[in-house]
Amino acid sequence: MNVLTSDNKIIHLTKDVFQQSDILKFAFREFDNTKPFPLPNVESDTMNLIIHYTLNDIKIVENQDVLFRLAMATDYLNMPILLDKVCQHIADSIIGKSPKEIRSILYIEEPLI
């Protein structure tokens, strides 16, 4: 199955990858597979990371910006196993941090009060 990412890159997905996504499984069954399935909310670099982390059971070692993009993409694609793994990594990164550090990590503005 081929997908067309938001930055207009065509990426081939093996069955092992697209079977992890409820959205892509449905697309494979229901749509014309001669054309790439559009993913307007997923960039190619994020899709390549999704492929990498779906096929390799390794610890996720990305910076916060990439982790948030992975979380958004795996949520959009309805990939619960990888989404849980990404969210756990984000949660682990804020354990033991002060409220100010957590706000900084999660890009939350300081309260005005």
C-alpha cells in the first residue's frame, strides 16, 4: 500500500505497518489501491518514523517536537499500540519535574495569575 504524505511524498507501507492502523486497514480494503492514499495530517519524516518504530521494537529516542508529531500522527491513524508507547515516553519525560519544567516540556504557557 502506498500513502501520499502532507509534503507530497509517496511512501510504500508493508502489510506489517498498515495492519497496525485502523484507518489504513480500512483504506486498503475500501479504496482504489492503484493510487496512494492521502494522509494530509502526516509528514513524510513522521511517517518514516512510524514505519521504523512499528517494525522495530526499540525504545523511542526522539526529541519532544518529534514525539508530539508522532503522538498526533499515531492518534490520527488510529495506531493504539504505537500511540501508547509514544505517550508513555512523553509521560516518563515529565516524571519528577517541577510544574514550570512540565509546562516548558509540554509547551504550556505560564498562568497569568
